[in-house]
Amino acid sequence: MNAGWLTLALVWLSLILLASVVPVSARISGETLDVGHVFSYAVLTFLWVKAIGFNHRSLAVSIALTPLTETIQLFTPWRHPSLFDVGNNLLGVSISLALLFAFRHMKKTS
């Protein structure tokens, strides 16, 4: 386990959690593709992989965290959890893992 990358992953996760409780306009919260969610979780997944390796643990942690922000929003009256946001989070995890896998494969073949 790499302590530096783990620290970055925990800081990034803290920022995501903080952003998930900040009040937002209803106009930017909705049932659509949300690049912010996708990007946040793609970066978070990359940081977990760098911290604990490209293995089942980093995949499990990344997937397990996707509903976390929406669960927290259940307890904040000014935010509304959304399954679409969980889907956006999972899309970010998937994109990050796909890119990491592709780069890893390219590195092995070159």
C-alpha cells in the first residue's frame, strides 16, 4: 500500500463528500449525465488503484463508495439523492478502470 496515494485518495474522497452536502440549484441537479460525478469518481478510482494496486480490493472500494454520497444526501434536507447520480459515479469508476486496464495492457505489449 502506498501511503502517499492513499492520503490523496482520502483527501479527494473528503472533497467529494463535502461537495455532496453543499446546497445546489435544482437546475443543475437532475436525472442526466453529470460530468462532475463521472470525473470525480474516475479520479477517485485512479487514486485507489495507485494506493492499493490494480486488483479486486481497489475495484471493491471504488464500487462500494459510489452510493456513499447519495446516502449522505438522505440526511440533508436541501439535497436529493438520485440513482442516476449513482449510475454516473459507476460510469466514472468504469471509465477509470477501462483506461487503467488499456494503459497497463499497452505498457506490457510495448
